[in-house]
Amino acid sequence: MAYLDNGNQIFKDARKNHYAVGAYNTNNVEWTRAILRGAEETRTPLLIQVSTGAAKYMGGYKFVKDMVEDQMDAMNISVPVILNLDHGDYDSAIECIKLGYSSVMFDGHALPTEENLAKTKEILKLAHERGISVEAEIGKIGENQGAGELASVEDAKAFVAAGVDKLACGIGNIHGVYPEGWKGLNFDRLKEIADAVDVPLVLHGGSGIPEDQIKKAISLGISKVNINTEFQLAFQEATRKYFEEHKDEDKANKGYDPRKLLLPGTEAITDSMKEMINWLGTPSIDEELKSAAFDRSSLNEE
């Protein structure tokens, strides 16, 4: 029987030992299986997450949780799996806590800081009573090639003092495709925040950031890197190639079968994930078990 890990021990170890764990969004059952397969084949811990929009598309947060757990069982997944709500509002975070997600991100960046902090504290209380990890966001992550807002050091201190387990910071990162002329990550602000707080820091909008910047961010305290667009583009490219080569028209071999139509894109997700794992320096769970800093027996402890 599969069980979900809250990831707290994993991310603390990542921050201490200067590696990161990818947070990979799922969009359907093929996506879920591709991500689970990538984690199992590399023997690395996995954070699989779902956005509000993707959950709605798939039928709701309960369906997503049931699907992930069912696929973990069906695929005999033996590495730690964290199920996270990505960019949830207050109501979504409460719902996912009650459903038994092992991690939630409450995104209150659009609220006044005082209200964001107050609601984060409410979510922390409810989540921590159930052993569920909580991520908060300060500053603003850019959207659709638009600039965001830098997180402040004082806000970082306030949210960590409240008890958040992970902290997402706006440091020039953007969701989606990065525009031409993007100025890059603000490493000065990242270092200021990392020097001020000791919790694992989160880099949203990880797709499209150059490898050298990803690695530098990890060296400064980033322990979780969110990836979604990169896999969508890989899926798109592989699927497009399948049609351009007219494989869907091969009626003798049932090239029109949706399982065959979706297979190249699904495999491309796993391949892209394995490449990202190398970038992040995520060690295998077997390597982690050899480290005195990583205690497998305490993975679900607060």
C-alpha cells in the first residue's frame, strides 16, 4: 500500500547538503505515470504536485490524490513520494489538507502581507496537526513573461518565524516561457534571504532557467525547483513529431490508438525529468540512506 511522505526531512537534507529535489506538475494519468517512472528509475525522491487548474481539469483534488496513490501501488513505487498542492488559495489548501495531501502550498502573495501571514498561520496550524508540510510564497513570481516582485528579507523572517516548512521567493523567476532579454535571477536577494533564514527555499518557474543559474541558486539555498513548462514543451515536441511522421495514419499497426498517440510525449516527459534530476544533483534514495544526515525512519516526522 502506497503512502505519501511530507518531505520535511528530505528538503532539510537538500538545503544542508546543497542539492535540490524537483517538484513536477501532473496534468493527467500519463503525466503521473511518466513522473513516477522517472523517480523510480533514478531511485530519487519525488514531489508530484497539481495546480488548481489541472485538478479541475482532471476532476478535482480527491481524484488526483486517489490517482497518484493508485498508480504508486500499480507501479510498485518504492521511493518517497510527496503529493503537493501547487499555488493553492486558502480554500484549496484547506480542502487538500482535509483530503490528506502530504504537502500544500498556500499562495497568498496577492493579499496584503499581514493577511497573507495570518492565513498562512491558520493553514500551518491545521496542516501541522496532521503532519502535513506547508509552503508559503513571498514576493511575486512573474507570469506569462511579465516581471514579478522581489521578496523581502523581512517578510522571509516573518513567515519562517510563523513556522513554514518551505518558502517560495520571488527573485526574478517567471512562470511559463522566459522572454528574450530576461535579466536572470537576482542572486544578491537570494543570498540575503538564505543568510537570514534556514528553511528550504523554493524556486518556482524553474523551466527555462539556464543550468548554471539553477546550480548557483541551489548553492545559495534553493532546495526545491518547480518544473512544468519544460515537460509540456517536451510532450508537445514529441507528439508533433509523431504526427509529422504520419505514424497516426498507420492503420495496420493501429497508429491512431490513443495509447500510441500519447506514448512519445509521455516518454519525453520521463527523459526530460531524468535530465533535470542531473541538473539538480538529486541523490538516489540509496545514497541518501548512507548519509548520517538522512534518516529514512524520520521521513514523516515534523
